Amino acid sequence: MRILYSHRIRSRDGQGVHLDAMVAALRAAGHTVKLVGPAGYDSAELGGESRGLARLRQLLPAWAQALAEIAYAVPATWRLHRAAKEFAPDVIYERANLYHVAGRIVARARGVPLLLEVNAPLAEERARFGGLGLPRISAAIEHFAWRGASRVLPVTEVLASKIAAAGVPASRLTVVPNGIHPEEFPEPIAPDTPSEGPLVLGFVGFVRDWHGLDKALHGIAAWRGTRPLSLVVVGDGPARPGLEKLAAELGIADRVRFTGLAAREAVPALVAGFDIALQPAAVPYASPLKVFEYMAAARAIVAPDQPNLREVLRDGETALLFDPADPAGFWGAVARLAQDAALRTRLGEAARAEVFRRDLTWDGNARRVVAIAEAEIAALREARAAPVARGSLA
């Protein structure tokens, strides 16, 4: 199958991980994939944003930023149109982005199906967290892209319900969550922690204040358990300076380590060093990549009890889920695991088994996407053949 992959990603962050993993899995399955996106993506640094875009955000008011991004849709669509003409795809696969309508326009013009991967309701998200300009127009453009896809592929059922509310029929919605590469997690690895040394709490990702890692620091400082606790944060982000300052104030700076940005190939080994893997908070519609990595590495997971995470985790079976409305809930779950090695092992092994039972892998996602594409291609052919059949019977 010839797949034209459209995107608007400019940075090597979690978005890039998803994109690269899906493309690699599709190619490994024998399909020909052509990527079409911003020219700077291939040379982007890990976790970085293009300097030009960052400067633009500083200089322009929110409404002007929105207009600039809307204007970018013109060259983006033209670039995808030219690629489609040269490549002659069987299907267009697009990673949804705010104002990115190229897939809908080009798929309609070429007469091929469009599969639209949606990871977040971006107009809503940016309005809440990023000072979105022109919110009504932005949401209308996003919904236009959703409604124009042959099939929309949200990463959670919670997100699917938001997309359905925007007018996309349930028959055109198929949930495809994040995944892992099994070869990166070949077998459960016991944390390399001496029995008398600190138990390691671990977190992977871009560190923001709303993640709530300050609760982990306060908990470590107040801990009086048999074994001391430490924290390893694999990643970086705007909350790091404040957390480092808090650790120093609490007198636990020697038990808190930030690795900084880590290459993707280094992450599995770093996660293998965790005794307890933390997801202190999550947006309500996300499919957090770190959760799948924790599961594949057979780590004991602490995460909030909310619908999108219950799609992959079961309280007391594959993780300990806490009530996010309970201020003591997060640390209560951590403390329980810190005192029960058998529970840590049981939850970790069950979480890993769940990954393989449900095929929560990028290869599995590629197979699902290809099956959906084949069904949409067949449906399009049948729709085209129907008028011809009716004409022959007239």
C-alpha cells in the first residue's frame, strides 16, 4: 500500500515519537510511506521548537499568531497536493494539527480515503493552556478537518466522544491508542536497586507544573519508611528549576536526579531502573506514551483514576489508581507500593502481560491502520461502482 503521511510537526517531542514509530511500523510491514511536513522536522533537535516559531510566539499577539498559522495552511496544502500528484497514494494518513486541513482538501481532490489521527482537541487545549487567538474560528477549522476524514483515529474513547460531539458519526471513529516497540522491552528487568538502598520513584516526560511532581518531593521528604526513597526524572521542562529549588529547600537534593532530555533508545533502560513509575496527573483525553512504556517495562504504576487511563489500566490489577480529587491519594498509593515488594512485582508483571495481550504495540497499530485503510479503499470503490451498476440496469 502507498501511504502519504501528512503532518505539521516541527519539534522532536512526544509527537515526533508517535510519528516516527508509526512510519517505521508501516514500512516494516512492507508498505511504502512518503512523509510530507515542515522542512525543519528532519533537522529538529530533541524536545526543541524551531527558533523562528518561538520568536513568532513572543512577538505576535494571540490573534495574529492564529492568522499566521491559518495562512500557513495554504503552502502546506499545496505541498501535500504536489506530493500526492507525484506519489499517487492509495490513502492519505494525516496527524491532526490545529489549522491543518491539507489532508481533507487533497484527499477529496485525489479521490482517496483520508485517515485522520487525533491526539487532542487542540483548539480546546490551547484555549485553556496557551492563550489561543480567534478561538471560535480555530475550533471551526479543527472540526472541519475532523468531519472531512473518511475515518478519524482518536487515541482514547474519551477523545472519541469529543469528536463525535463535533459532528463525526460513530461509524467513522476508531480508537487507536499509543503503543511501544516490543524489541525495546525484551523482558522484565528487575530494577538495579540494592536491597538496602533507596527505592526509585521515576517519571518520564516533559515536566510541567500541572504534573504535580512537587507532591512526590514533599512525600519523599516526609517519608519514614524502612527504606529511603529517591526520584529520577527522565526529561526536562519549565517546572524543573522550581522542583530543583524545592528539593534543595526540603533537604533531599541528593535524592532527586534529572537526567535531562534522553534519546529514545535510552529511555527503556532508564525506566528499568524505576521501582515505582509515576503518572501523577494526566489531561482527561490523553493516551500518555509513558504509561505504555511503564507497562512494557513491568514497572509498578501509580496513576490518577480517570476514564482515559482506565482504558488501559485496571486498579489493583495492572496499576494503583488514586482519586485525583483526594489530596492524599497520590502519595497514599506510592506509600502502599513502597512497603509491598510483592505488590510491585505483581502489578508490573500484569501490566506487561496486558501490553502483549492487547497488542498495544506500534506494529499492532500499523496493522489496525492498514486494515482500516483497506476497508475505506474498498468502500470508496464500491461507491464509485454503484452508479455504473445502476446505469447498466436502466
